[in-house]
Amino acid sequence: MVFFFQNLINALQWGSFYAMIALGYSMVYSILMLFNFAHGDIFMVGAYIGFGVATGLVALSASGFLALPGWMILVLTILLSMFLTSFVGMIVERVGYRPLRDAPRASAAITGLMIGIMLETGNLILLGARRVSFPPLIESVTYNVGGVFVTNKKIMIVLVSLSFMLALHLFVQKTRYGMAMRAMAFDYVVVPLLGIPINTIARLTFAIGSALAAVAGILFGVAYPVLDPYMGIVFGWKAFVAAILGGRGSIMGATLAGFLMGFIEIFVAMVFPSTLRDLIAYSIILLILVFRPHGFFGEPYSARLRL
Amino acid sequence: MEEINDTHPSKKKGALGGLTSVFSGIPVLGWLLGALVAVILEHYLGDPLVDRIGLDKIPVLFGAVIILKKPLMIPGAAVFLLLIYVIPIAVVARAGKSFSNRLAGKLMEFPIAVPTLVHLGLLYGAIHIWSDVSAYRVLTLKLMFVAIMLTLSLNVINGYMGEFSCSHPGFMALGAYGASVFTVLLFSSDRLFGDPLLPEALGPFLFPVGLIFGGLIASLGALVIAIPSFRTRGDYLAIISLAFLFIVKSMIENLEFVGGPRGLSGQPNYANLPTVFIWAVLCVWIINNFVRSTLGKALNAVRDDEVAADAMTVNTRRTKMVAFMFAAFWAGVAGGLYAHVLRYVNPGTFGIQKLAEVLAMVYFGGLNSVYGSITGAVSLSLLGEALRPLEIFKWIIIPLLLILVMIFRPTGLIAFREFDVRKVMQPKSNSDDEV
């Protein structure tokens, strides 16, 4: 039982990374019906921007010019990196997606993939093929709750990501921009007729998705402080699977499926040899999709949908 | 879609227009003869010429390495290219214009197989002599032919049937491992499988059986995707196929008897250039006939409107199933050849990167088009080799190029065009030249 709860905590942490990235996929999907295949690499870029900002702030703090406590640096890092990474997302939208909005959807998938490769390569050129380690910003404290070991980092990660998800939910449900997004997801053709600037909304969506990916990247850096240029591939594709599993364009579904993905991976590794993790995790997902082909919260398939 | 506009070159103005009108009425046969002369020239005169000009060795890939790495040698390389390739090809093609037109006309009077074989023979001759110069060229060509097969077979699903399948590297892996296990088990002594079971002399003859075996395994695997495709399509099918790819990769990593993550090596050297060439030609021929058949048209019907296709008596389930299994079969054969070209496979090869590569070739070349797939595979694999000296910057330039192609021609360079062998080989009539 203790073992189970221990893994539950790990799965919550692991799943929150997936959920945060899956949200970005899902949001873009819901309004543009396109998948942003560069999103995994935006997660990577976000983590690196976070690394840069955190290193800079730590140096600034060490020089005595602006003595900040660790948690303050973390908060500033998250906010600054969200801001900076959202520009990456907007550039991706402008370069790779806006020209292709009326093209076959697969073409936009290709530009997304290619932008992803360019981001990876650009990172390799700028920083070289070495891994960088994220500066330790907060002291790790371990609590023992009835035999289950919980670190403050894990609690922080789960809480921060849950609060960002809640904030996103409120934004989409309560604000005018959120309403515009929902309208665009509902009917793409009528929305411009109502005077809603679709380009602005699309840009905003990419910006928000990228900002969330940056948060995920920094939290990942806090938990596993080694970053490499290809980290976005593994996470990105798994989060993409989660976004689809949740149902097309459903924010709730993406969150749940992201956590489910984390749970499946952690618990498979708990029961079986860890080399079988991908095999079993993907087989479970395949089975879910065979029996529920439209995901958890998606609309059932109608033959009229076109690729 | 634009019409093919090669019959009125005189409309174009300027120097370029003049150049195109000089070279307009030359049939494919003429260009092939020119290429043959050029490669023969290179074979016999290449080395002395290289000494005279002051290059180290014959420019392997049309001087790409020299242009990017040693700018001082660019004039030499340019002279070499001009003397060996440009001038001989231009002169032979232009001077032999009426001859090749007449010859092509004569050939077309025979059954279609005869001119096809003549053209393919000339093409292979040129390629063979060209590749004789260095082993690097041979490897590049082999990988290029494998890429053509892969791209074509993916185009059947993604272009002709309009699904977004991500599972192609998975099919390829199944085929590669199927064929490798077949040949390694039967014909070579290996630490995993022990001594050969059959005499090695039989190997080259049974190699096609091995490839077909690999292809069949891949098409069995395709059932995993074909059956869910009855109920869903689009993004969910993309995920199912993606999951399939990861499952195959992870499964092979966990199978110790084929070497697990370390991979499988020791494939006998059966995939020489003629073998790969013949398989690639077979693949182009069969897939081209497939997509032009009734079943192939049914694929387009399913893509454009599944309900309407169903109403017009297209058996959509059978169509999807056949298309997936057919495409997977060729991907498996291509995988088997790939394994025997490199003589080593490991599961890591068949991942997302391979997927991005094949998808790029399909969408770069053009959807729904055999021409397009050949163009995409040839140009991207040659470009990949030519830009190799740029090292990492290669992965900035190639994606950038693809993004530009996608923005300006969203369906790819040559999309939605039928590949008609007869049209390709026909003599070209010109006003001042009788056919």
C-alpha cells in the first residue's frame, strides 16, 4: 500500500508534465484543427530559456546586486520564461501555420515537424551537444508521511501545474478572449463574420500553449535537472498522444489523459521490467482507442470529417 | 493543378527561352544516351582530367563537397563538371535528337515491355558506370532507391487514401527484421542463430523470398492499423499508427533473440546495386499499376468522401484493408533491402526521425503522384548527401526548404499527376523535325 502511494505521487508529478504539454496541443487543435508538431520542441526551448533566466538570476543574486531567495528566483524564472517562450510560439504560428491555414492539414503537420527539427538544431548550434544542468533553486526537503516519501519539489510541481490548469480553465470560460477561442473552436467560418480577429486569437492560443510548455519545461528542470536538445521529442510525442486520447480539442480531456499517461507509465514500470514500459503503455492506449476511437471527451467519428 | 506545358517552348522569351527551345524536342531516350556517354567519359577520362585540372579526385556528388568545403577548387570542379557532364550530355542529346526521336518511335511500335526495358537498361547502365567510381556513390544510390520505395508506399496511404499514417518506420522495421532473420538464420553464421542451415550458394536466389517474407510480416502488422481504421480516421488513426510505431520499436528492443536494443548484424551482402534497382523498379511498376486500377481509384473515392464512396458500391473496408496491407508490404520489402544494404539494423533506426524523413519526402515530392514520390525521394536523399559537409547546418537548410515548399505549394512539388510510362518514353515531335 505504501508502495502504491509512493508511485501515485510519482505518477502525479510525471503526469503533470504530460498534461501541461498536452494542453498546448489541445488548445491549438481546438481552434485551428491543426496539430502543432513543434510543441514538444517548444517545451524544450522553454526549459532552456528557463535555464538561461534562472542561471542569470542566480548569478545576479550571487553578485549581491539583487539578493533574492531561491523561491523568488523560481517564480521570476517561470514568469519571465513564460513571457519569452510565448514569443517562440507566436513566431511558429506566423511562420509555419498562418500561411497554411487553408492548405491540406497534413502540410501544416510537416511544417510543424520541420520547425521542431530547426529548433533542436538551432539549440545544438547555439549551445553545443552537451547537456546542461538546471541550477538548483529550492532546497529539497523530504517529508515522511506514513512511510511515503514526499519531497517539497513534487508537491510544488503538482500544485503549480494544477493551478496553471485551473487558471487556463478560468481564462477560457470567463474572459472575452476565452469566449472568442471557444467560438472559433465551435465554428471556424462564422467567427470572422462576427468581428473576431482570428489571427489575434490564433496567435494568443499559440502564445498561451507555449507559455504552459515553458512552465512544464522549468518544472521538469526543477525535478530532473538535466536538459538536452532532444528532450522535447519523447515528451512531445507522448503528450500529443495524450491530447488525442483526451478527445479532440478538449482541455479537460487533455489534462485527464496527460495524468493517465503518467499513471500508466509509472505503474507499468512498477509491475513489469522498465524496458517494457513503452510497449505496454502504448498497447493500452491502442486498446483504448480501438474501443473508444474518439477519445474520452471527443465527438464520435462521422465520416464527413476530412483530413 | 497546371497543365503540362512542354509543347510550346517558343512562347518563352530571352536567353533561357532560346536554350529551352534548343533542347525541347529531345526524348527521354536522348537524355539517357547523353548521360551514358557522360558517365563513360568520366569512367575513362575522369582521372587524367582530374590530374590536369588539379583536383584531388573525381567530384563524387557533382562537386557538392568541393563547393561547400574547398572554395579554392570551385573553378576546377566547374571545369570538370562542364567538360564531363554538361557539354557531353548537351552535345549528345542535341546532336542525336532526330536519331533518338526516330529510335524512340521505332521502339514504341513494339509491345510496351520492349521500350521500357531498353530505357531501364540504359538508365541502369548509366547509373552503374557512374557508381563504379566510388563506393560512396553506390551506397548513396542504394539508399536512394530504398527511399523511393518507402516514399511511394507511404504515398499510397497518405496521398492516395488521404489518411495520415505515422506507422511506416514500424512496417519498415518489421520487414527489415523479418528479412534479416530469414537470411541470417539460413545463410550466415551468427552468434545469435548459429551456423547457416542452407548452403550459402543458394542465398542470392532465396533473397527475394526473404524480402517477400519480411514484406508479408509487415503487412500482417498493418492489420493492427487497418482494422481500427474502419471506425475512425484522421487524427485518431494517426495516433493509432503512431502507437503502433512505438509498440513495434519497443517490442523489437525487448526481443533478445534478434539482439534487442543492440541490433542485428551479419546480414549477407546480397543487396547489390542491380538487386536494389530491380526491386525499386518493380515497386514503382506495381504501385503505379495499383493506383491506376479500379482499386486505386477507390482509394481516392474513400479519401474524398467516404459516405459517397460507400453509396457508389465501393467496399470501403476492403479498400482500406488492401491499401494498408499493400503499402506495408512494400515498406517491409524496402526495410529488408535497407537492412541488407547497411548490413546492420537496430530498433533505434526506426523511430520518429525516420518518420519525419519519410513524411518529408512524401510531402515534398507531392501527394497522390508517383512522379512526386520519386522526385521527393531522389531530391531529398541526394540533397541530404550533398549538404553533408555543412554538418549540423544541414538540418537547418533542409527543414527550411521544406517549409518553403509547403507554404508555396502545400500539396508538394508534383502533386496529383498520373505517371504514364508510355508518355514518358514517347518521341517528342517538333515543328522542324519529323518524328
